[in-house]
Amino acid sequence: MRRPRFFTAIFGGILAGSLAPLGTAGADGPSAAICTWTGQATFSPGLTFTPRQGTLQFQGQSGSIDCRGTIREAEVTGPGTLGLQGDYGLGPLSQAFGGGACHEGGARFVFAITIPTKNGPVELSTTADAEHIGPVGQYQGPSFSGVLRFSPAKGDCVNSPATELVMTGQGLLLS
């Protein structure tokens, strides 16, 4: 009977130690927030099934972002705005296939974010690299990483290039 208690104590210690970094952010560590975002991006010259390179961008900060948590040690008080600008057809997947396409690819972009907090609006700018297979993918940057999904809003990749895409994502924002 002593054996199960011993293993329970060891397992509990390991679990507690592995979860310690997930505690709430405070003055001695970075602030963190879980955020969902959406926006419509223009892709030029547009995504097709033929790999290529081009640019992507939201029209200014026309996207929306909704975060729960703290930004720069201040509690988030409501939804904010999001901009995105960068290049597609970059990254390991894109290099393997010669560019970005509807069915696979990568991008490098900059998020421009404004989020209201108890201490007033906070403006952030952070880079991210993204990869996708089909309509789902992931993005990773020094302070904002997560998953994304997109769907064509103008063009369909088959009959005409997808030049506008609705992008949605969820990620962890560190500040």
C-alpha cells in the first residue's frame, strides 16, 4: 500500500512542476492573453494552385481581436483592432514547392494590434511566420503564436485566383 502513495507523490510533484510556468503573469514575468482574431486580407497577385510569391495585407487595422488576460501587466477590457501585412510564398513548405499556393504554403507577416486595457490602449507590433496545408495552418512569432484558418472571399483558386481571404485565428499573445 505504500507504493501507490509513493508513485502518487512523485507524479503529483512532476505535474505541479510542469504546470508552474502556466501560472498567472505578474510583475516578475511577461503578461499573457489568449486571443481570437479575424480579418479580410488582400493577396496580390492572388493564390492559385500554381505556387508563387506575393504580398498580403489587411486594409489598415480593419481586423478585430478579442483577448482574455493581461497585456503589459494590465487587464484587457474589450476587443481591439488588428492589422496584418507581409509576404506569402516564403518558408520551408513554400521553398519545397516553389512558392505559396491554395493547397500549401507559407508567409511572413507583421501584426499591428491595438488592445484596450485598464491602463488605456496598448499598441503592439510583432512578426510571425506561418505555414498552411489546405485552409488550416499555424503561425509562430516571438510574442504571438497560434493556429489560423482561411477561406476565399474573392476568387476560388480554381477558376480565378483567390485575391481576398477571410482569415481567423487563435493564439497566445505575450507582452
